[in-house]
Amino acid sequence: MKKFISLIVLSLFISVSTTLYAQNNSLLEILNQKIGSNKEAKKEVKFIEVLNETITVNSVSNSRFSGGKNRVALKLNIPKGTTAWYYKINVLDLDDIVFTSGINSLLYQLENNSLSLNNYSDKTVDFYVIPESNAANFMQTGNDNYLIYTEYTKKDISQDFGSSTNYKDDYWIGIKNNDKYKGVKVRIEVVALGIY
């Protein structure tokens, strides 16, 4: 009789264990599917702000005699999935107040199809896109031995807007102030459009 009861208990235990194991496996599969679908965020076409900085670019005399920089280079970190990128440059006087968000931002203007350029200053700079391997040479005052991507070069601009469908991982923006006595502020904005 003890053997018979032990056999029934063992059979019942195996039956319940098998059922629970099957349910747990299907529960794990359901959880993995949910977790997997949450990891795969839906991609959409949108604008992403890559760069929004206001920099001071000193005069040539300040860079030569006081240790300032009349050239500044900034790395562009354009994300994968980008189909086009846009830039906007505004030159300002050193004492100008800069508004870098809201309706003044390039990101807002592109998203709302309301691009505007405002001439803030009569001062000008030169704008370059340079390869990363030449950024250090570019930033040395007096060193004109550097490579540039000529299709982006703009000389003596107080403001500019541009776009491109080409980009490389090594793009840097270079700003050069040629004024001998006056430094400037430069607002640089870059926005990428792509599937992210």
C-alpha cells in the first residue's frame, strides 16, 4: 500500500512539474518577446541637434601677442543614419547677448520651416570644414599648412546657412577671425536629418 501511495504521489509530482515547466517556458518566451520589442525602438525621420555653441574667436593681434586664439575648430559628431546635415553661423560682437534656444535655434527653425538669418554684426569670419587630421594645424596661428574640404569654404561671412548630403566621420568646423584688432563671438549650430 505504501508503494502504491508513493507511486501516485510521484506521478502527481511529475505531472505537476511538467505542466509548470511548460507554462514557465511559454511565460519566458512571452517575456523575452516583450523585452526584445522594447529594445527595438521605432525609428523615424527627424532632426537632431549636433552642435549648438557660441565661441569667442580672438583678433589676430590678441592671438599673436596675448595667447588668445583667432582660430577655433569644433568636432562634428554626425550620427549614423543621417541623410543630410545643416549648419547656421552668426557672427556677433563680443558684448552681444546670445539666445541659443527656442525660436532662435536652427533645430526649431528647421522643424517649423521658419529659417531666418539675422545680421548681428558687421564683423566677419572665415568658415571651413576640415579633416580631423588637420585640426591641430588649423588652430595654430600663422600656420596656413592645413587641408580643407573646399566645397564648404566661406570667406568673410557675418552669417551663413548651408546644407549637405555628404559627410565623413572626420569632419570638424573651423572658424578663423582675420580682424587684426577686434575679437568676435560666433554662434555655430549644426542639425542632422535622418532616420534615428
